Amino acid sequence: MAAFGTGTDCVQAATTEPRALRRPLPAANHEAMARTLIAPSILAADFAKLGEEVRAAEAAGADMIHVDVMDGHFVPNISIGPAVVKAIKPHAKTPLDVHLMIAPVDPYIEAFAKAGADIITIHPEAGPHAHRTVQAVRAAGAKAGVSLNPGTPVEAIDNLIDDIDLVLIMTVNPGFGGQSFIEAGLKKIEAVRKRIDASGRDIILEVDGGVNEKTAPRCIDAGATALVAGTAVFGGDPSQYAANIARLRKTA
Ligand code: DX5
Ligand code: ZN
């Protein structure tokens, strides 16, 4: 499998910074954040006109476009694959934030990177060797994210933190949009915030699931720097997206 490469490639991946991104990522440093990054999830967009939806979300103020990839195996729903990422890439000016809810994950990393994924976020449960998977993401030229499900302890990032660019805290069980926010996620955001600050690294702390105008400020107070939102952004027609996004940013 091309994504794995040889043993030598893997050693290089561990010691070499990832190749330059196609598009620079927004700054992630918590103190320096001028505003919270908003990553609309196209899972809630109109699939019959994804290009238009991506452009409308960016015109409305989106900082990244969140792409949920589901396989009907790791999660009980099937969404999209690399061909759709490739199709929307020319419509996106902001980074594509690709969330892989698939197992196995390693064989598909290169395909998603080639299709235009700027960030690739994986779940540690999706493969036997999470660190090797992170190495493969970086070797493919993308930024690496690790996602923690509601039932996954925060310790899962402890041995990965030096090699990742983003932590995604799931505040719903992955698989569907429109679910209710799981409150226990707030303590987990706080715990990951401490770990990121202690690491001194520039790591985006993103929250995904049930984010709306009520839960968003609580996530930000807990230490989140980026919010994924599907239903809360793509609700209504495109003329409402800017107001929808503005409501998610903390203005106080
Ligand atoms: C769930 C996905 C989410 C989902 C969020 O598995 O990872 O990104 O699209 O949808 P909302 O914002 O509607 O909860
Ligand atoms: Zn997601």
C-alpha cells in the first residue's frame, strides 16, 4: 500500500516537517486567536450542489470546510469519498478539513491528500497503529489531526501530541449530523487545552457535534479554537449562512 511506504519512509516521516500546505492554515495559538475558527460541515449542505454550498459558506465567513467521510463500518452511515473531495477542491479557497471516520484508514490517506485534503483527521481506533497513521498523513503532505470520540480518553493523544496539528473533540458519537451535544465533552476540551498549552505547540483544538449558538460559547470558554458546525451553519438558505456563522463566534 502506497500510504505506508517502506520502513525507511516511515522513519523519515517521523523526523521531517510535512511538506508545505497547498493553503496556509489559520493560526491556532489560543492566546493569539483573534476569533474562533468556524468549519462548516458539508454533511448538512445540499449534496446536489456542493460547489455552490462551499462557496456560499466561505463567502459567509467560514475559515475551513469540514468534510465528513463515513464508511458504514467504523460509523453506521456512508457519506463521501476522495472523488467528492477532488470535486469540491477547486471551489474552496480555505483549507479542506477532512475528518475520516473509516476503518481501515491507512490505505486511503494518500488518496485523500491527493484529492486536496489540507488537514486529515483520524480516529485512533481506526487502525492498529495511530502513530504510524499520523506519520502517513504528514508524509502525504497534509496536516495531521486526531479525533477523540465521547468514549475515548484524553490520554489517547499523549503519545501523539508532538506529531499532530489538530485535536478534534467529538461532542456526539460520530456518524450523523443533527445530534445533541454531549456535555461531558466540555471537561475533555479543558483537559486537552491543558495538554496543548503544556506542549507549547501550535495545535488547533476543534470541537465537532451539536455545536450551536448555545453550546459554542461554552466550547470556546473551555479552550476550543475551532468549531465544526453542520446543522447550525447550513440551516436555512444561503443568505442566512453569514448570520448563522456570526452567531457561533464569541462576540463578548
Ligand atoms: C458527525 C460529524 C459531524 C457532523 C456535525 O459524525 O463528524 O461533523 O457533521 O453535525 P452537526 O453540527 O449537525 O452536529
Ligand atoms: Zn466531523
